[in-house]
Amino acid sequence: MSKLDSKIPEGPLADKWTNHKNNMKLVAPNNRSKIDVIVVGTGLAGGAAAASLGEMGYNVKAFCFQDSPRRAHSIAAQGGINAAKNYQNDGDSTYRLFYDTIKGGDYRSREANVYRLAEVSVNIIDQCVAQGVPFAREYGGLLDNRSFGGTQVQRTFYAAGQTGQQLLLGAYSALSRQIGLGRVKMYHRHEMLDLVVVDGKARGIIARNLITGAIERHSAHAVIIASGGYGNVYFLSTNAMGSNVSAAWKVHKRGALFANPSFVQIHPTCIPVHGTNQSKLTLMSESLRNSGRIWVPKKKEDAKAIREGKLKPTELSEDERDYFLERRYPAFGNLVPRDVASRAAKERCDGGYGIEANDTQEGVYLDFETEIRTKGRQAAFAQGDHNPSESKIKELGKKWIEEKYGNLFKMYEKITDENPYETPMKIYPAVHYTMGGVWVDYNLQSTIEGCFVAGEANFSDHGANRLGASALMQGLADGYFVLPYTVSDYLANEIRTGKISTESPEFDEAENRVKETIDRFLNNKGKKSVDYFHKRLGLIMWNKVGMGRSKAGLNDAIKEIGVLREEFYKDVFVPGDAHELNPELDKAMRVADLIELGQLMAVDALNRNESCGGHFREEYQDSEGETLRDDKNYKYAAAWAYAEGDATKAKLHKEELDYEFIKIAARNYK
Amino acid sequence: MATTFINITLKIWRQKNVNAKGSMESYTLDNVSTDSSFLEMLDQLNEQLINQQKEPVAFDHDCREGICGMCSLYINGRAHGPDTGTTTCQLHMRKFNDGDTIYIEPWRSRAFPIVKDLVVDRSAFDRIQQAGGFISVNTSGRTMDANAIPIPKSDADKAFEAAACIGCGACVASCKNGSAMLFVGAKVSQYALLPQGKVEAKERVINMVRQMDQEGFGNCTNTGACEVECPKGISLENIARMNREYLCAAAKAD
Amino acid sequence: MSKSALLKSSIAKKYWMSLTGLFLCLFLVGHLAGNLQLIFTTGEEGKRAFNEYAYFMAHNPAIKILSYLTYISIIFHAIDGIMLAIQNKRARPIPYAYNNPSANSSLASRNMAILGTLILVFIATHMANFWWKAKISSDKFPLHMKELTVEDSNPMTGQPQKVNVKLYLTTSGDYVPVDQLEVKNNTDLYAKGVDLKMAEGYKDLHSLVFAFFGHNKSKEGFPVNDMALGAVLFYVISMFVMGFHLWHGFSSAFQSLGLNHPSYTPLIKKAGYGFAVLVPLLFAIIPILIFLTK
């Protein structure tokens, strides 16, 4: 096993980034126009990177599979973005954000990266405000904050329940400006289908124009992959339908290591599954846990009666409810980190206390009754009514809730046809985010030279569990404030390279590979749709590589996925042809990669004989059902090399995680 | 919310590509769960078509939670279907009845050419954005502290309401004139309401409107259809604000 | 930049539509105020009030400017409107197979172009029937005349007798006997046989209107319109169309000019609806009354 060089700069934690920046090479403005950079993905990380690099003067080509860069799935993030501004004066600091993130990640992330993230978090807010992101404000005109899980300070900036949207539109506006100025060329409805490596360096990509089906060659001096996460390996997730691993996986196939693939975040508050035709799961923002209390009935009979429709949740008295998060974790209560909350919900439902009338009975309540009363009373007092009536309290309380979470409540009602102001929301954990991803060093460069990976697509900052409101932070930090420096440092050696030709054996080979894959799918005489296989993959993953994992289950999963893979190639039917818009073909190529990835995830989970963060191995828990980490044997990032056809043959590279500045401890939210 | 299953007839616009001639085709679909979303119903149709070795219906969609703006569809004569304040992906089949015939058409606008079936090309919106839908600030992260300029909550809230636009194009689709003024008005308003955006407000509105006109959108006649059909409830106030901004900008321009 | 922005852009077209539209609303008020003279007072009083008003409108220099502005506004509003309608039509080359616009917009707002065209047709006929006849037509236009029966004594017999005297109303407010005068240049009253302008008469527009809408009181001057019922119906329908046009147009003009405010816009809308109902209604009542009181 070779040792991975994470290239962490020397020096004290707080100075690493500054020192590193001071010592990095630069590309002079007059040389930048000679250099091409490809950015794949235009979400927060990719959009921000493309805008920033374009602004600096590089020739940037940006790619997205959607019809516009504004549609990237960063847009769906609801709750907020963390930053160590300490505007609320409640003791926040760069160190505390750093510490919370490391602890939240269950000590499986890289110290130096996380510290840098916390450090630049403040710039993000400044930047976003400067570019017109309409964050929520207080009456005094200053920025408002809210609390999020896993922290004891208020450091989350937000724009109603649409923070991701506003931040993405901010990045999109910066990107649009560069496109308008001709410094970034935008290729929308284009999908990257291969990475071209020449002499060990990333030199371009093969992309398919999704409208015409044309296979295009694009060369560059550096390639940035910011294509998001791979939650769709579970079929049902909160990801967008088009979210996929393909760009990252192609990089992995060409030699980049893929780290911690099994680290998946299962978000506790999603709308439960309701039927077999369901195509995706919908998140209800974590911010709701600020105001909502999570419970199930204390008695199994009550849970059963609720499932059968014989009992309404509102008919149960306080004594008959089990506020299990408050019971188990009094210090953080309903605001424990996501993995903890999700597992606790699963534990209750596995125990027979679930309240949702679906096949798996998986659902718990998120109840706003208490908050409606508290806030209603406060509002009445603020209006000078010190003896408000019951109905007035409720009315004012609901109004408060509406102002804070109105859009989420409306969305819930649209989907479920239930009014969450009157009856508690039903929620259940769902796949939401993937902490794992392409292994990158401190400079966000993968093990392929010149291939950088940013945002959710890399593995770097969140360890085994991501704290709420940190994904937006990481995406923008990578795109705006890290890549422009580190990519420039790399490109400083490329100023004499000259234009990279797309007429080379490497490009030929890559293009042929892509064309072969397309032909193979279109000429397959199969019978079953891509979705049929994708759903089967999802079920295997959810049941065996989901919230609870066991050795036996993982072994099964590895086998089953292997079988599925064979069947997929034998029996998939892809209609249409290669020279037109063909969504089924797009899906087939994505699912092919997801199947390979799924198997690697199981291999990774099987390798990690410990429980940490979102990775819960049933064999490794304490008497109270909490995770049992094994720092002695597994305090490393597991970076896998690609193995064709069989993930069990993938070679593991370990990056030992050294905690110089933080005292590693058991994670405790009690 | 009892789940029931309904049988429906679908009349769907099929068109091979931008140059081909399209037509409405009829399909029947049985056992559609009323808990399904509209797009899940289309998934079901496509599954049925694929199982018959026929070509599935192409339609745009992505996040399926009403925020990315990728889904479109003119359903029974209305953008995003019969429900208000909703995108097609958040429209549920419980809004329909057993035996219903549902018409599904793409957005119809000269500025949104049809790519295939129900998929249209909305890059005109991107080009409008590129013409001025931004604040010209570099991404250094070192402009000034985010709290350096207090912004009245009401302005910030209004800017947010305008910024909530998801760029889906329902305004254009439902406007009898195919006008994009709600989209442009919302973007102009967002920045016009914030102190950071005021500096280049004049150039912005002139450039964005010029691009909008070049794209071949129709003119606004204040029918208000866009406001009603906008899934994010963007108000006509934003168009008025743009009109105001434009008047000032055009009058003062040199 | 500014020139094209203020002339050619889509938004500028809206300004011109709304400015001309609002000006025409003002014109409507002025026109209505005059028309109401037709029914507020009856008999000679009423006739006189109306004809004096008409004279004032035709001769006051300020009003003249306004009237030119009105013509320009109508032409501009119509041309601009037609151009917009053509552009708007072009913006959607393929119509929807199934459309349900009533779910999101009012009938009036969707049919402004058709309503406007109908109004234009009405204006054309209206001007042909009244404005053309009064202003341009070379036919001799009857002047405001009053018939009086005076007690007189027969110059031959010295017996008292009743004599019908015809008098012109002059712009100085006097009545002068018809038989001593002759009319030149339409309205100038000259002493018979002498080339001396004595006074100026009023064109009898009042009688023109009454005759047109079927009132048979005037014995000479204007023939009673055989198609009066049709004229009244056409007029009333046109006013209905105008009401529809205004129903949307009035408040829409404010929106186009950027005047939209959460607290005032509802008021503007209400005012617009009021205007759209009241003004055409009052206009329409006049011919109906004239027709009914014949």
C-alpha cells in the first residue's frame, strides 16, 4: 500500500493557508489567456470556480448536463450556509467552526482542509452579499442567523428555505458575467463521458452534446471536476434525477483514487416513501429541527393504531409521546447531527414504533405544536396582549412559523396532502449527501496531475458525516477561494505548453471508448428499462449499504451488485439513437457507473470495521446503540484504485489522518 | 389522503427534433397512483412505452422538488398544470380524476425552440442574464464586511421574493404574448432593491431589456397571467419596477 | 442608446401606449362633459349650452392644441397597438392545442387589440357622422336657430297678430333675426345685401345629434335618421366595447408606467373599474334618452 501525499503545508494550523498562498506560483495576467481550463459541473463549486478563473483571465470552458448552469442541484439546498462571523456574539470563531466540523465528521476528515474551510467561510458571506444574494435580515438591517444541527452557536446564514438557490444564483450571476464577457464558454446540455490523460496529466475531456449526440473533444491545461455527489446510487434520494457520479467516476477510471465511498449522509428529515412509482425523496430542511420536536408514540399499540388510521397523532397526550432525541441527547436534543438523528429514528422504527402506513412503516413525527405555542405567546406579548386567548396564540404562532418556514410547509402539503400546521409532519431519513468522493490533496488535486476535484465530488472536508449548512460553505470555498490559487499554482508550469491538440492517440482512444459504450447500449437487444436496474440497485444499496450495515449484508450486496451488473449489460433496452436527445441513453451510461460505484461502496464499508459518522456497522456499537469508532485501525481515509469489473479487486491506499491540533475524542452529543 | 388508482388518457405533443413537424399523440395509462407526482406519472408512461419497445416521451426535469426550474409542461391549457404556486414536478395526480383526458404540450414561444417532444431550449434566459443580470464584483471575497451596509428588512425581503424566480419560463408560456417581462423584471428588481446593485442599475436594465427584445419575446400587456401561473408567486410589481427603472435609465442615458 | 431605448424597445412601446391611453381617458372625460349637455337641460337652454360648448371646443386655442394631441394620441395608440399585436402574435408561432387562459387572466386583458380595433371602427364612423359633417363637409351646415312666436300688430291692418320669427343665436349671445341676414363661410352672418359681417352664428350640432339618434323635434335642417335605432344600438355596443377596453386599460397604463404599489394599486384598479363602467355608461345613456324621448 503506497502512502498518499496530501501536501499539507507546514506551520501552525491557523497560518497554513496564508503561508501556502504566499508561496504558491502565479501566472502573470498576460499569460493567462494562453491557458485553457475545463470545468465540469456548474453548481456552487464548479460555477464559482469557472467564474473566478474566467475573471482571472484564463480561457474557461464550463460544462453542465442541465439546460442551464442555474439548474445545478446546489440549488435545492434549503437551510443555510455556515460562516464563523460571530455576528450573534455567542462565542463563535474560526476554530470553533473548524472544531465542530471535525467533530461532526466523527474525526475522519483532514484537519488542514477543514481549518481552511472555516477560515474562508467569512469571505463567502462577504462575497455573496457583495454580489446581491438576498440573505435574511433582522429589522436592524443586519444579517440574521439560525441554528443548525451539531453546533451550539448561531452561525447559519440563510435566505428563507432557499439558501442554496440564492447562493447558486449568485455564483450563476458571476458566471453569467464572465460568459457575457467571453471569458467563459458555456457548454450546457453536455455530458462529460471521459477524461483524457496525456503523459500522466489531465489534458481534456470527451463530452457528448446531449441534443445532437455529437461526441466532442475538448482540450485544456487543467480539468476541474465539480460534478456533485452520488446519492442517486440509492435510486431514491434527495438528489436531482440527473445527479450522477459519471464525471467523477471517469476520472477514477483513468487513475484518480476514490476515497471513502461508503460515507453517505442519510438526512433525518425527509418526507417518507409513499409508493412504488416514487422517483425521488424530498427533503424537509434541517432548519425545521430548530422549531420542531421529533417523536413517536411510547406504546407500540398506539403506533399501530396510527398506522391503521384509527388514531390521530394529535390525540396522544404528552405522556404518551416519546421525544426520543430529547430523551437520548438532552444537551443537543433535536439538534443532534444528522447521522445521529437518522439512526435514532431508524432504531425506533425498527423497534415497531414507526407511524407511516407504508410497506416498511418507516416514519416519525416532526411536531411544531410546542413552537407554535411558544412563539404565539411571545408574539402576543409583543403586541401588548399579556393574557392572550388560546386561539390567538395559535394564530400568531402559525403566522410566525409561516414566515420562517412557509415554503417548506407548503411543499409538504403539496406532496402529502396533509396540513402540517394542524397535524405533525411525517418524516423519515433519506439519502442526501455523499461525503466520499475523489481523493484530493490539500490543493484539491486528485492523483492525476492537473485534474482537480471540488465540492461534493471530492472527499475532503466532511469526514464521515457532514454538518448541516456546510455543503454550501464547502462548494463556494472550493470554487471561489481555493481553486483559483491552487489551479494557478499548477498552471504556472504550463505557460510554455501551448495549445493542446485534440488530435492525439489519447483523444482518439478516449473517443473510441465512448463511442463503443454508446453503440453497445443502443445495439443491446435487452428487454428492461434502465430504471428497472437502477431501482434494483437502489434497493440493494438501501437495505445493505444504507443506515445500518453488517458484514454479511455487505458481502451479499457485493455479490448481488455483481449479478446485477451482468444482467444490466445483458438485458437493458435503450431506445432511440445516438444522434439525438436521448435521455434513456444518458441514464444508461450513468447507471452503468453507479453500479460499479455501488459495489465499491460496499467494499469500502466492509473494509471499515468500525462505526463512524454516517457509516454504521451494526457489529460496532455500544450498549446504547452509539457508534464505536476504531481510531487505532481506521483513522485513515480509504482511497481506492479502480478495478475493472470487480470492486473487490480494487486496491486500497490509506491516507493516515493526523490530528495535530485537535484532541480526538469520542463524539458525544449527550 | 387515501391512495387511489386512476386510468387516464394523455394527449402529448411529439416532435422528433427542432426541425421536424410535431403532432399531438394519444396514449392511455392505467393504474396511476393519485399519490404520484405528475412527472412520476410520465415516468410510468415511459416505462410502458419502453416495455413496448417504443420511444419514450422526452421531457425536462431534474430536482423534482420545485426549485431547479428545469421542468415545464403546459398541462390542460395551463403552465405547470391546474394547481397554482406549483411546478409540474410538485403537481400531484390527486388533482386529476379517473377517466380524465390530459393535454400535455411544451412551452410555446418563438424564443424557446422545441428540442424534442416536450423539451424546449430556454437559453434565451441565460443570454438575458449574461447581458446584465449580475453585480460586477470580482470574486475576491474581500470587498467589505457583509454587515457594512445595513439593508432594511423590507427591501431585503422584497429582493428575496424577486430572486426566488426559478427561471422555468412559465411566465413566457402562459403569457398570451409570450413575454418574458416577469423573468427580467424579477432579476432587475432583485438588484435594484439592494444597495450593492444600485450602482450599475441603469446599464443593467437597458442591457437586459435590449437582449430580451432581441430574443424575440413578445410584449407585456399586463394581463397578469404570468403572476398567476408563476410557481414562485413572483409579483407584477417587479415588472412595474423594471418599467420604472427603465424609464429613469433611458431618460438619463447619454 | 437612449433614443432607441425610448422609441423602439418593448418597454418604451408600453410607455407610449399608456401615456396616449391615459390622455385619451382624459379626453373621454372632456367629451363626456360636453355630451352631457345634451340631456342635462332641455329645450333652447340645452341646445344653446351644447352648441356654445361645441363652439368653445372648436375655437379655444388651448383646446385646439389638445384636440391635435387627441388625434395624435389616437393614431399613435392605434399604430403602436397594432405593431405590438403583430409582434406578440409572432412571439408564439404555434398556438397551444389546448389552452385555458381564463384561469389566469381577464377576458378584457386578453382582447385589447380586438377591442381597440372595434373602437377604432367606431371612432371612424363617429367622426364621419359628426366631426366630418360639422367640420369638413362642404354642405351648408344649419346654424343654431330659434323660432319665436311674437305678438305683433299687422302693419296693414293694425290688428294684433302672431308672427313666427326665426332668430340666429350669435356668439356674442344675442339672437338676431334670420330674415335680415345671410350666411357666408358657414357661420358668418352678414347683413343682407351688404358686405358687412354682423355676427357669427353657432353650428347647430345639437340638432345634428338629436336628428341622428332619431329625435324628430327639429323640423328643418337635419332629416331625421331612418336608421336611428341602428345608430343607437351601434353606439351603445361601442360604448360597451370601450368599457371593456378601459376595464383593463386604465389600471394597466399605471402598471406600464411603473406605478405599482401594494397599497395604491388596488385603489387604482378600483378607480379603473369605476371609470370603465361609469364613463361608457353615461355616454351610452345619451343616445338612448334622445331616442326614447322623440
